[in-house]
Amino acid sequence: MNILQALRGRFDVVLKTISPDLVDETAPLLDMIRPASDAKFGDYQANCAMPLKKKLGRESREIAAEIVEKIDLSDMCEPLEIAGPGFINIKLKDTWIEEQLAAAVADERIGVPLVAEPKKYILDFSSPNVAKPMHVGHIRSTVIGDSLANTLRFLGHEVITDNHLGDWGTQFGMIIYGFKHFRDNDAYAESPVAELSRLYREVRKIIDFVDGQKALPARKAKLSEMSAEIEERKATPPTGDKVAEKKAAKELQKLERQANEASKELTKDQAKLAELAADPEFAKIAAEHADISSAVLNETAKLHAGDEENLALWHEFLPKCREDIQRIYERLNVKFDYELGESFYHDQLAPVVSDFIEQGFAAESEGALCVFLEGFKAPMIIRKKDGAFLYATTDLATIQYRMNEWKPDAILYVVDFRQGDHFEKLFAAAKKWGYTDVELKHVSFGTVMGDDGKPFKTRAGDTVGLESLLDEAVSRAEKIVRSNDKDGLLSDAQYKDVAQYVGIGGLKYGDLSQNRETDYVFSYDTMLALRGNTATYMQYAYARSQSIFRNGGIDIAALRSSGAKIRITSPAERALATKVLRLPEALQEMIADYRPNQLTIYLFEELAKAYSTFFEQCPVLKAETDELKQSRLLLCDLTARVIQQGLALLGISTIDKM
């Protein structure tokens, strides 16, 4: 049972009887029924009477008294108490808690109900460009998307996961160009993906150099204009209008900051360009490929037009790249139902554009075909002046395909926050196109940062590869496990296995425990710590419970079916029992706005802490009576099952021995 949901359901019935005006307006009031912040106030607290004071013209304590009088919670709660101006304190009956625990013990789903109205979800996540190795930036989309898919499925929804791979864009034009001009045949034969990655970086480097040099005069001119405007504003005499002068001062400060940043960036980029230009070999190559940007676009266009040579190279490269990416997914234990990349939709782009034209939704602007959307200053371009299509066109075709093929209730895009503007326009265009009966949601996330406060990179300034990140996490985890195994209980093979679970789990949990919308600083030490809100701590809490069963020679399956009951005999037992029963609420909180950290907060801040207090205060194997021993063993087992299930939904494995 979802206790909070049950309480809100009963309050809902009563609130609608208090005033006709509340019949359709109870939702925000029901949100004010929450778990109590302090056990002295009970288990839950309803604060919905106070906001009604002004609306109903009555004292809030009087309204609270009417709610208490009308509501019937006698089967599950002690008599309700009113505190202060109208807080309603709710305390569950110990006997009712014991009944719920007994039901959870016998339930494979440990008390988590299936949703009454299941929906069909499509989750679009991970989506790397296959022509490049996966890097640290892909960890967030991959693990957040996977955890949401796991949880939605567990709750009873139908979920289709689709890895929308970047397998058709300009990056392939860059690799094809590099393959034709710079490849090392021996290196390609030995390690194809590594050589393709090198070719991509080489072409990218030349493009950045050539385009960077071309852009320098315009950037210098822009900076000069900004400097001149700053001097002009400084020379403007006072007007006597204090409000206007204050506003002008703020604008001047903003312009000075912008000019300062532009100057720093220009200086840094000039130094990089000068360093490259000083390399005779590179300078010669760059001069020989001065038209590289247009040449790469031409190679991409030829590929898209079905050029025999470029298409053959694409077919040769793609399986090698996909195999490289799949190895990462296997290590992360992440699977997809579909992997329909950009190439899948290539033939559907022109019809999408034609449909927008026919329905009058698109118009030409400076040679490009644009969709003008209400509330947006800039239009969404769906076909460039040269006839090329864009990501927006592909994404529209993707929505059309998904709606026709799968007919979902919701499509969730787990993508970097920097794509926010793109998705706002995409969703507005899709609704204009007629897709109004589907939830389109950008589940955005922040950036993985380094200690310097900048996006996490290697010392050489390169983006950290995801595979090397996993390798390092596992290596560090093994050192931690070995150093903490004082009794030498694990074999070398077990060390290796545990290191995989702890290292990969720590990396995932470290990401998922963050508010997805914020940036966070990457730290192996923090992620793999034995204390605090980490996967390692949660995995250890589970392993500790299993050690109790081993040490006591307990057949836990037999105990579950023995008819033994969990009895509440102390405050620590009661506190742990109520936290165990809150798993359904935590999962509901998680999917309410697609935030996995709501589950990690529950697992650590509520469940694990209550479990730790229980261990300190309540002997299990040395309990005073056999009945109490069985009760506490069952409570340990139920807690362990909740931890195991919660971590599994996050994509993290548990271990019996650590």
C-alpha cells in the first residue's frame, strides 16, 4: 500500500464536503499532507486547513476540527490531533503497521502496488554519436534514463526505450574526409575505432584552426566595438534621473563583463592558434586543407545522397562503432528495446517538410524553411538554404514515427539542459502539427564538473572517456574492498567481482543521487566512500543484513513462510518499520518529476539511517526471546529486500559479502 496516497484519498473525500468551491480544487491541498518532519508530530502531518482560512472565511483551527470530525481513519490511525493554528498530526497504529509488514513479507513486490491506470512511455536517452567514443557527458543521460525506465516498468507502466543514435550526421562526413586523406592503414587494421576516433579529432582540429583564423578579424572588430561603446557610455554626462542612471550603470557593468570575457576568450584562442601555426607540419597540412569545412559538408551531403563510395564506408564504419559502444552498455548493464538512429529517419525528412508546407506551418526566410512559433523570437529551421535537413527535422520525423508506430501517452527525452531551447521549439512545433494528446517532456540534467569548476576533462584538456572512467572506478573500488577486508574473507576472484559492483554502482549512484538539474563535481573519493549517501554504503547495509543470516545459520526463505510476525516493541523498530513501508511513496516521488535522487534520499536519509539506529539499539541474534529474534530477523530481511529493490531500480547490484 502507498500510505500517503491512501491518506490523501480519504482527506480528498472530506475536503470536497467542506465547501462546494473545493470540489475541483483539492489537489494543492492534498499535496500539503506529507510525512512528518519530526516523530513527535506523528508519522504524517496535514497542513491543508491553514490555506482555507481566507478562502472559507473561518479560523483554520476550526476548519481542521471539522476535517478531523468528518474523516474516518480509525482502521489505520490513532485519534488525530490538532496542533497550533490547525496542523493535523497523524500517527499510524502499531497493529496496523504490523499488518502492513506481514503483507509486505509475503509479497514479492514488498508492498509496492501496481498503478491503477498504466500508461505507455517512450524513453529517449543516452543517444551518443556513434562515430566518437562515449565520454563522461554520456553517463548522466544513460543512468538517469535507465533508472526511470526500470522504475516506471516496476510500477506497472509499459515502457519502450529507444537509443536515438547519432549515426548519420556531420561527424561521419568528418570521419570519411579524414579516412580519405589522413588514415593510417596499419592503425586502422589493428584498432579500427581508435583510428576512426583519431581521424575525427584530426579533422576537428584542422577545422577549428582554419575557421578560428578566419573568425579572428570579426572577433577583434566586435571587441573594438564593445570597447568603444563602453568608453562612449562612460563619457555620457549625468542626466539627474537617478533611476535611469542606476539602470545605465548596471548595463555598463554588464557590457564590461561581456567585453572582459570576450577579451579573455580571444586571447586564449589566439594563443592556441599561434601554437598550432608554429608547428610547421600542422601548418602545412592546414594550408593544404584550407577548404576543409565545406569539403566535410560535401562528404556528408554525398553520404546522404547515397554516394556509392561514402555509403560503403559508412556501412564499414558503423558496425565497428556500434560494437565499441555496446561494450560500454554491457559494463553498465543497460539495455534498449530499440536503437533507431538518425539514419533510420533519413527517408522520412522530406515528407515531413512537405507536410509542414502543405499545412501552412512553414515559410521561407532568407532561403531557409522555417516554422514560426508563438512565444519564440527565433523560428525553428527545418530545411537549410542549401537544402540540408537539421536535427529539428529528424526529431519531428521521430515523433511522427513513434506516435504512428507505438501510440505512447508520454515521450521523455533525457538530454543535457543545453538543449532546452531546441526541445521547447520542438514540442511547440509538434503540438502545432497536431500531436496534442501526448506528454512531451525534456528531462534535463546539468554538467559533470571537475574540481576547477569547469566541465570535467583530462589534464590534457580532452573530454574524459567513459570507458576509462569505468576502469578507474573499478580499480579504486578494488583497493577499497581489499583494504577493508581485515579478515581475508574474500578470494581474489571475489575481490574482482565485488570491485565491479562497487565501482560501477558507485559511479551510477554518485550521479543519480544529485538533483538532475544541477551541475555536480565529479569525485571518485566521494562516490566510493564507505560512509554517507553512496552506493558503497547502501551495498554494505545490504551485505551486513546477509551476514546476520549467515552467522545465525538462518534459512530466510523458511522464516518468511513460517508464520512468524514482525512485532513492534521499541521506538527504533517502529521507526524502521514505518520507513520500510514508505518505499511506494518514494517511487511515486521519483516519477512525479522524473528525479531519481528522490529514491536515493529515501534509501539513505530515511531507510539506511533508521536501519543503523535499529542495529545499535535492537539485538537481533541475541534478542531476549526466540519470538523477538524471528521478528527482528524478518524486519532485517524486509529492509534488505527494500534496499535491494531500490538499488536495482537505479541499475545497481547488491552483494552478499563485502
